[in-house]
Amino acid sequence: MPPSLQIVRVPILPFGMINCHLIIAPHGCILVDTGLPGTEARIGKVLARHGLAFGAIKLIVITHAHVDHAGNAARLRALSGAPILAHAADLGHYTQQDAMTFCATGWFGRLFLKTGLILQPYAPFVPDILLTGDEQRGLAPFGIDGVVLPTPGHTAGSISIRLASKAAMVGDLIASGIFLGGLVRTGHAKRPPFKDDPAATAAALQQLLDAGAEHFYMGHGGPLPAAEVLSHARKLRALT
């Protein structure tokens, strides 16, 4: 990774259980996901550690509409003045007009769904930049050498960032660790508690690998090297 670019994990919950990320470059800072409602101080603390304030954020990218990724988007937009970029396939969830469905990937997902935590409502918002279909968006106007692209599978509107540094920010396409993610065994890939379409997820991960991504950053656990992601994609394909 070029020394002028940093990917900084923002711990919304300890031990990598829920992560946001900052992509910091000399001419721009991008926030990838916004965490749970009311957690903006945790993002502000990490910004301050790097000599930055909320106004340094030039763009907010929301990888998908689950509350632990999009729940604080409206608040972070108000604090930073940065536009929000997301995909139109999740728009009804961002506006809180459409209820989300959750396809559990195992016993923990089924148990977690019963707690109701993933169903927590959040302040509705309309993204300022909406990708549609297979549309991609370059990040050069925001000071970052990379592209945002649709990677459906976790949700219909899931998106990822592929950087020229060969890093990829993939939201919940993949997780690592145990339970929700993080804690221990963070170098081992796993499915997150919920996933809409394993085959589509495998295809999205393979697309990023084929484009040269070598380091994968995610919302729960991680980061993971390409070899571990490739192995996981093969296992996902075997499920279908």
C-alpha cells in the first residue's frame, strides 16, 4: 500500500466485532460505513488521533443497509457535510420504507435475529449519490485512487471499494472470527450471520480477486489476505 494512503479501522464495538473504516489520503478522506446509531464519537476519536475532524470526510460510502453499517449515516452526513454514496437496490431500506429480510447462515444468525437488534430502526436518509445496476463510480474526485462497484450477495444493494493499492473494502460479503465476527480466529474467513445469496457473493468476491485485490477489509473481523478469500469463495460456490 502506498505510504501516502492509510486504511484505518474504526472499532464501533471492541475486538473487531463491528468495524467502520477510514481511507485517509493526502487530498481526501473517505468514511466506509457509519456504525450503529449514536456511535459518532468513536469515529470522531479515530479522526482526532490522525489530526482530523469530521469536516475532513469528503465522502461517506455505505456498503449496505443493515443498521450496523448504515445506522448512523444521517448523523455523520450532518456532522461532516459529506455526500453519501450507496446503491439504489437498498434505497427502500435506507428510507425505512421497506422492511429488510434476513437469511440466517447458521445457528448464531437465527439466535441473533430473535434478539431484534438487527431490526433496530435508524434515521432514514436518501443517499446523495446512487449507483444503479452495474454502475461504478471512481473516487478520484474525492482524492482517492479507486472505484466503488456493485457487489450484490449479502444484500441486493451491497457495494464494495477496490483501491489501486490492491485493497478492497467489502462490508459484509465476508467476515472472520466467531459469532458476529472478530474476537478470535480473525484470520479465518466465515459467512456473516446473514446473507441473501451465497452464489452472488462468491461471484462478487471472485470479481474483486480477479481485479487484483490482495487485502480485504470487512465489517466484522479481518482483514483477510486474498488466499483466504479465494478459499471462502470456493466454499460458497459449493453450497449452491
